[in-house]
Amino acid sequence: MPVITLGAASAVWLGVGIGMTVASNNASEDGRAQANAILNAGGGCPDVPRRYQQACSELRTTAFRVDTFGRAATVAYTASGVLAIAAATYALWPRSGTKASGKVRALPEARIGYGGIAVQCVW
């Protein structure tokens, strides 16, 4: 069941990543069109003349959308990959062949700043 859950979550994040990539590409095309319109009209945004202030403001907003969607896509692809690796690891990790024997078992524990013995018993 965890493999299915992890795989489904990976697929969802992959879909989100694809959606964000499409949104980022669309916003990028909008930005190119806005920049071309400003340049073709003889304007520019570094030293904004008054008549281009609104167009340059819209161009900056579009550039922000491109960046936001691009970053969201990167996060989504990363999450998808991590979940896919987790699913594959869970599915392929060898299972322990130990069966309960009704005996007490002591296992060493070592952690940073801590050490000890864990005692387990099955009956």
C-alpha cells in the first residue's frame, strides 16, 4: 500500500510540475510579446518614459509570474522525483526473513550523543 501511495503522490507532483512549466512558458511568451510591443513603439524600460510606465509595470509583473511558475515547477519535479525514489526503494528493499521466535532479543543503539541497548520481546 505505501508503494501505491508514494507512486500516486509522485504522479500528482509530476502533473503539478508539468502544469507549472506550461504556465511559465505561457507567461514567458506573454512577456516576449509585451517587450516587443514596447521596443517596436520606440520605448524601453531601463529609464521609463511616462508613456511606457504602465507597459513596463505589466512586463515586470509578467516576468515575476515566469519566475514564480518556473520555481514552482522545479519544486514539483523535485518532490515527484523524491517520492518516486522512495516508492522504488520501499518496493525493492529486501525484507527481513526473521520470524518471531518467542525469545528476547537485545539490539545495540547508537546515535549522536546517545548509546544504549534496546530489548525486544515477542510472545
